[in-house]
Amino acid sequence: MAHQRLGRGAVTQAADAVKSSSHYQDNMRFTEIRLADQDKSSVWDWSFGGEHDFNRHVEFTVLDGRRVIEGTLDLASGEILR
């Protein structure tokens, strides 16, 4: 399955959601924002006729000085999942 790309609006939406978090600080810098891969077992079940609602989750990486912080965001709700 080919990786899907996020549009500019979705990237901006994800960045804004992360920046609004109480954990975000102005000195942090984004290095990556990308669409998270779906759970493989759900994709396989769907490909054989199963029904699934696939949520759009975004994985992001920010740098806080030398510290790397990775997280996952639910794009629909703006909630940081991890």
C-alpha cells in the first residue's frame, strides 16, 4: 500500500494542534509531520470485505534542543494520542 501524503491544510492543522498543547514551547521545531500508517490487521480485514472506519492519525517529530519528541495526533479531533 503506497503512503498517502498530507495536504498543506492538514499539515498546518496538525502543527497548530500540537502548538496549542500545554507541552509545546516556542523553541521547539518540527522535523516531520506525516500521515500515520493504519493498523495492518484492520487494513487486511477491510480488503477482504470487512467494515472499518479508518481514522486519520498524524505522526509528528519535534526537536526541543537536542531532545527528540515523537507523537501521534488524531487529525479529526486535534487530540494528541501519545
